[in-house]
Amino acid sequence: MNIYLIKPKFPVTYWGFEYSNDLSGVTYTSGPLGLATIAALTPPEHQVEICDENIEPIDYGKPCDIVGLTGYLMQGPQIFRIAEEFRKRGKLVVLGGPITGLNLEGCRGKVDVIFVGEAEYTWKQFLEDYQRGDYKTEYTQCEPINMEDSPVPRVDLMKLKKYVHATLQTTRGCPFGCEFCDIVVLFGRKVRFKKVAQVMAELEAVAKENVESVFFTDDNFIGNKAYAKELLTAIIEFNKTLTTPFDYMTQVSINLAKDDELLELMYQANFRKVFIGIETPRKASLQEVNKGQNVRTDLLADVRKIQSYNITVSAGMIVGFDHDDEKIFQEQLDFIMEANIPWAMTGILQAVPETPLYKRLQRENRLDVSAEYFEVDNTALDVNIVPKNMTKQQLVNGYHWLVKQLYSYENYAKRVIGALQQFERRSSVPFHFPTRWQLKVVWKTFRYYLFTLDRQRRKFFLKILAYTVKHRPYMFVEAMTYIVSFKHLRHYTYEHLERILQHKDAVSVAPEPALIEVKRRLTAAYDELRKHAAHVSTQAAIAYDELKEYATHVSKQAVEEYDEVRKHAATLSKQAATAYDELKDQAGHIGKHAAEEYEELREQALAARKQASAAYEEFGKYAAGFSQQTTQHYEELRELAAVKSEQAHATYRELCRQLVVISEQMTALYEELGTQAAAMKTRAAGINTRIEELYRDLEEQANTLSRKSSLLLEDLKKHLPEFPASPFSQKG
């Protein structure tokens, strides 16, 4: 069996760094780790190929039995375009990933099979069902899987040379419960992790592909600090086996700054970058979205401490919280500049489906139903919320002003130099002469920034380069990384977003109050539809139970009726056979009696003829007088005999004809009874099949309800006062 796994193309975002690919020499940031894991879960007798549309075109003519897709909400439109094209070509299309867990209804009907939740168990089950020709349309993993059951990904299928990083994952889940985040929705608050030996096996597999950088995609690498320390210790030892150790990148929470041992281990393991969700410097906004780990600390001091270990902090920042007003944009800029965070991935607050934020805004009628449902990209200019302390237009305009300030030549150069100043240590890894690829990147970068008529661009480059060479020459690679990536960040901000603004009606579609009222009514109508859908779902469940009971009764009754019909048909058949035998005997008896009567009459006629002849001879002339009379009498007798003989034959023929008709009628009746019996049997089989299908549907609905109930229970535990959060699960 041939399986074609596809990662659809992302729209251009701040995260993709597409506009700096010509300098970096790579095609995209990171590869499809999820598909590589699916490939590893596939039995070896099947052929698997991975296609990442971000680095290569899709082959729609690929000979395959199954097409597998995965993706996020923002990839939704492209996912469905790909699925439609393959389905037109008669291919079976299956879909998994975060998109199905966050918008299941939006995915139904657009692909053939849907996977909800983690796929380590359900993928294998699907392949077995598919080979039996009895696969389901939805496979749902309600309970969290054991991470030890996740195999070493097929990194050999990922074309790693075309990416900035190789990607691996050690944990799933996050101990925190930020209102806007979908991680807890998808993976839960309990941090599950692989064995350290598993991770080492994955690193060894990556090392065979001759890559230089590894990105651990864990949503919170230090969600379980004890495990993180054990793993980092093993990574330090693993690095010693490499000629050139990997440099590592991952995602952590701000409480990393509170653990000196953990920071030292990350430094020794050569972790060069961490992404931290700082979100906002405004405490009220952090409290509003339940991000307590960022409230109970000094964010500026924490960032500086982490960067003092030569670990670059890349921050996620958000504007548009309920406590944000028009002053927040300047506050964000001041904080980011003071913290010296070069990569500040700033975006507008988006309500991701199924998150606590989405549900709260839904209750408050503050969801913008006119926004693209799937295009949840907080670094673009789409907004699916109704802001509380500013208009939507003010939010979009303020955000656009903020990112333009962040990625101006002057401000970005200040932050890069400030970050380099905070790097107090030299690299923990011995110096290695630059590779040929690194030298090519340096040459392309020099050429782009120096050989230009743009004086600002050239001045920007020389300013950072001069500081690096004079004060931080050992940080030259980091400085070049900042400079290369800036080409994308500035182009996206000053050209890409400008083009979006020219084609968007989001800023000035209609007078804001009227638009908000329309949206409020639409949202209210949507809520009513959801309630109605829930009511219909309940009625459907009741109807299903009734139908199941009725179907069972009908099936039993059908079997009983079938047995009765079969018995009655057998009785009728036996009676028909008996009647046929009786008619046959009667016909034979009548025929024999008619023949005997004919013979008797014939003998009588002959006797009369003899008597007439004797009388003629005896009386002579005397009898001659009576000859004519005798002859006439003879003729009358003969005619009478002939008539009686014909009547006998006609009676016999009529009896035979009636017997044939009766026989044909009985045969037709028997065949009709047989046909009815077969139809009843087929109907009974169809009812049994429908019962099985309904049972499977009920089981799938029960699984989905179980999963949603678990999520609801977790949500209740967070908000009910009698269930306070454990101090051991709190960050910093």
C-alpha cells in the first residue's frame, strides 16, 4: 500500500522567515515532525512518502492509496483545496492535526477520514480497518497517549537540509492554563514525556542527517523541571560524541529565570535560543487571562538573566486584551526596547475555537463572526474578537504602528546590540571554523546590506557589525542570525502588511457601532443555533435509542414471520402435492370408466346388428319390411355411442387442463412465497447492518462526549474555588 503524507503550505507570517530564505540558503524553518511520526507508526510493508508544500510542490498524480493531511487552523483553506483535488482523482483523503481538534465541524464532509487527538494509537487502528475494507470516517483519541509509545520519527523522509532546524519533541502538555492558549485543549495540563533514552535515539537519528540545529517543539520544555534537568544532562554527554555539537532551540515559560541549575544546564547543553510567551507588560491583562506565572515576577529582570547565559530570548507579545487601551502600544514598545528582545513576535489577540477565551467571548457576544474562521493568525490584520476598551480599527491601527516601530532599522539595531551586551559568557562549545554553508550565508548577507543604494540598510548593518567585531567577536554567528532574519521581519512589516491593508475592509467597512451591533446579533443567533444543535443532538440520541429498540423488535419479529412463512409455504407445498395426486387418480379413474362404457356400448351395438341380421335372414321378406326401420335404429344407436364417447374424451381433456392450471398456480404461489421469504431475510440482514452502524456512530459520539467532558471537568477545576491550583503546578 502506498501512502502520501502532505504538510500544506503556510500563509506568509512573521514565523516563517520566507523573505530571508535567499540569504539563509534554506527553504523553510522546520519540517513536518508530525508526519514523520505517522510514517514511523506505519508498518514497514507499506510505502510512505512525505511532501512538505513549504519546500516543494505537491505531486497530484502520485500513485497512492491514501493521502494524509495535517495542519493548523490557519492552513485550513489550503488543506481543503488539496483534499478536494485529490478526492476528484478518486483518492482516499485523511486529515489530522490541531485543525480537527479545534474545528471538527468545519472539517467534516471535506475529507474521507478524520483523526481527532493524538494519532499514535488511532493511525494503526485505521490501517488495520482499511485493509479489512471496514474503516470508519472518524477516529478519536480521547485519553492522553503514553509518550513512550511514540516511535522515533522517520527523519530520513524529511529532507532536513532544506530547513533551518531539525525538529523533535520530548513532552506534550503544559502545567499552566492561559485563557487564550489551545495547548491545554489539545494535550492537557499534565506534562507527559518520553524516556530520556528515546530522545537520545531520536538525536542519533538526526545526527545521521548532518544537520546543525535542533528545535525541540515542546510547548513548555521545562513543564516538568526534574525531567528537563535529566534530559539536559544526557544532551550534554551526547554533544561530546559529535564533531560539531548541535545548537538547540525550544519553548519555555518565564520561570526558567528562577532556576539557576536549569539555566546552567541549558547553557552547557548549547541551547542558544528560547521562545517565551511574555504576552504583555501590563499586569492587569496578564491576570485577566490567567497567566499568573508572568504576574508574580519581574519580567525585565528575568529576560536579562536568561540572556546573561548567552541564551537569546524570543518573545511572544499580544495586544487586544480587555484591559488594553490605546496606551498599550507604547507600553509594549517601551518594554521590548528596554528588555532588548530582538525577535518580538507581536500579534493581535485571537480567540482560538475551544479555548476558554473563545467560550467566554462567545458568552459575552464579543466574537466577530465576520472574521475568517480558519485564518487564526495573530500576526496578520485579522481580528475575530470585539475589543473592550478600544475599537477594532484602533486595535488594528495601533498594532500596525507598533510592529513598524519594532522593525525600524534604528530600533531593531538598538535591541540587537543591547542583547549582545547582555551575553556575558562565551559559548560552552569550542570554536569551530565556519562551514561552507555558513560562509555562503555571510557573503550573501554582506552583499545584500552593503551593495545597496539604501543608506539606512547599509548603516544598520555596519552599526551591528562594528559593535560585534569590537566587543563581542565570539557572538558573530548570533549577530549574523539577527541580521539575516531582519530582512524577513522588515519586509513582512513594511511591505506585506501594507499590501494586506490595501485589500482589507477590516479597518473601515461601516460605522463601528452599527457593525458591532450586527456582529452582536449574528453572534447571538449563532449561540441560539448552538443551543438548538445541542437540543437536536439530545433528541437524536433519544431517537437513536428508540430506533435501536424498535429495530431489535422488528428484527426479531421479522425472523419469527420468516419462520412462519417458511412453515406455511412448506404446508401449502405438501397440500398442493397431495391435491395433485388426488386429481391425477380421479382423472385416471374417469378415463378408465369412459373407456369401459364405450366398449360396452360398442358390444351392444354389435349385438343389435347381429340380431337384426338374424331377423332379416330368418324372416326373409317379412323382415325386409322392417329392414329400413332396423337400419335407422342401428344408426341412431351408433350416433348415440359416438356422442357418449366424445363426451367422455372431452371430460378427460377438461380435467387434464384444470390439473395443469392448478399445478401452474401452485408453482407460482410457491415461488412467490419463496421470494417473499428471501426478501424478509434480506430486510432482516439490512436491519442488523443498520443497527451495527448506529451502534458504531453512538460509540464515536460517546467517545467525543467523553473527551469534551474531560476538558469541561478540567475547566471547572480551574474556576471552582474549592479546587485551588496546586502550588507545585505554578510557575515562578
